[in-house]
Amino acid sequence: MSAPISGNTFASNPTPGMVNPYTISGMQQQSGSDRLLLICITMRNTVTISGITFGGVAMSLIHQTNRGGLQQRMSMFSLANAPIGSGNNIVITFSGFQFNPISIHARAYTNSSGTGALIRNGATATPNTKTITTTQADSSICMTSCSINAFNGVNGQQIPQGTNRSFVQHNTYKQVATGAFSGNTAFTNGQAINCRSVVTNGSVSLDAVEILGTASSGSTRRIFNVT
């Protein structure tokens, strides 16, 4: 096995308004074997996401969770062997018009056999530390969080605890830290990883997903669908 390799990223904080489906251009999946595209979206919970396509190909739902206390809906979608090259748009279909800003972060990987373990944790007093246990050797972790309050500088997202990871901060009428990735140094199988989100005060949510490396011969690609 070998670790997933993080490639191109894309971040946007638009307000779709009366456009449904909503098209976003500019994300590009680089060439390489065992490709995976991950998209994290946070938005006001007045509507749901009916589906996302990339380059006309439907993405798989990892999770879509209503955080009622934050009035936000947080979701992750993935696509194995995403089409490469320019001109492959992200198209998001909502259940109705989304008049509020949304946070979107997309990250392309190569050398990945899909996604594995998933943790979803609602708003908990800062710092919010939750454990995700890897299901395969040579895995990495990607996470996103949401809060009423601002994230605490560079240490707002940590994978593992104590290791600050860069992230993008968006405003959806709440504060969102998205796209933190543990890097290309992979974890071992069955390793318990403490992920941490830190805001200036109050509570903060924490969602994290395992990005699998290239599986050994005969293994099965795993794209988890959680509703």
C-alpha cells in the first residue's frame, strides 16, 4: 500500500441565489492513477443538496448532516476516477433556491482507493477533540468545522491534535473552517487519530473523513454513503 497524494484544491464562498442547479468552474483533477475528488460543502439548512456532478458524472454522498443549532447543513461528496483536464465543472443541485452563502472546498487526490472511516460531531465546547480510527494502512484525514465564532488562528484545525493544518475560512453567516488535510505522511491501520477544532470561544462542530491510500491487490474500493 502507499499513501494518497493531495493535488489540486479549489475553494469558493458564493451565494447561488435564484440559480439552481448552480455551476462552479475552476476545479481541475490532475492526471494520475487511482484518482479521487472530495468536496466539502457547508450552507444554511433552509434547503438540501439533491446531488453534485463533476464533469457530468454524479458524485457519491458521504454524508449530509443538518446542524440545527447552527442552522447549517454540512456535507461531503466523493468521486472515484474523476475526469481530468480543464472544463469539468462542479454542478450542485439544491432542493430549492439557496439564497444564502455557501462554503465549498474541493480537493483532488491521486493514489487513493476511496474513503473510509467517518466521524460527524455537532457543536461541542471549544476545543472540540474527536477520535477517528483508520481502517487501512497508509490513510490520511481531511476535516471541516463550523461555529458561530471565529477560528483560533493557525491552530483552528489540527490533525492530529497539536499539529496545525492549513485551512480555508468561509462565512455562511456562520464561520466555517474547511479543507484541512493531514498531509502526505500516512497513518497506520487501526490508528486512533485525535482531530481538534478550536474557536475563540463557544462551541464548534467537527467532521472528518479518512482518505484511503492505494489498496493492496484484491481489496475493494470503498466509497462510504451515509444518509
